[in-house]
Amino acid sequence: MVERGIVKYFDEREGKKYGFVRVLNDAGQPTREEIFFHYHDGKTVTSNNTDGVTFDDTWRFMPMPQKGDVLVFERKPGKKGKPKACPWSYASDWDSEVNWFETKDEVDFGPDDFDDKDDIVSTGEVYNRAYACFGNHEMAREATEMYPGDFV
């Protein structure tokens, strides 16, 4: 089960890269419960046509968490038996992926729907190129809107 939390503290010094996330309740309000997380347990999120949104098994570079960032995570037992947020990712990436997964069947276009190069910018091919660069749906959407020619 995926939970949400707000980063309370994160130590980004070399050899540390761990922090604590304050768990959010179903109404999105912080609880008193805090859970340990480590940077290297961060994962990107992915979806496919059948399984919905999941954490990707491959590790990719992610920005360092900052105090106040909202994370999504699964709760696992840590080394000392206390809960650990593992894997975790940024809630904005998770929400973008969920939105894409829920609306993917509503997008229906083909090659005959485009009559010039500028129209191709809206296609999934260009978007996928931007996603490959950024590994984040929100950033890929922004990039293809702001710099459409860069991904053609």
C-alpha cells in the first residue's frame, strides 16, 4: 500500500543521505508518526497498460529531497525492525503517472491526424523523447510545451 508523507529532515552530506518523513493521514494532514528513508531507496515511477502505477525497479538519479517535499512510499521493516519508507518517490511524479494511466485510453490519434511538423510535437513519440531525457512526466510535459522543436 502506498502512503504519503512530508520530508521533515534530510541529511544530504556524503555518506549520509538519509532523512525522516512525517506520515500523512487520509485527509492529507501530518500525523505524529515519522519514518526513516534513505536516498538510495528512491525510485522512479512507471505504469503500463495492465498493472497501473508502480515503482520502477531500476534506480535513476533523483534530486535530493528537501524539507517540505511530499513523498509517496511503501512501508517496509528496516534493519532494526522499525518501519522504513522503501521504495519512495516524489508525490508529483506519482500523481502525474496516475493521471496518465487513468486517461491513456482517452487519447486517440494517428498519423493521419497531423498535416505538418508542428502538429507532430503533440504526438506521443516526441513526448516519449522528452520523458526519456527527464524521467518525469511533469517535466516532460513542460519541456515539450516550452521547447517543442528540441525533441523532434
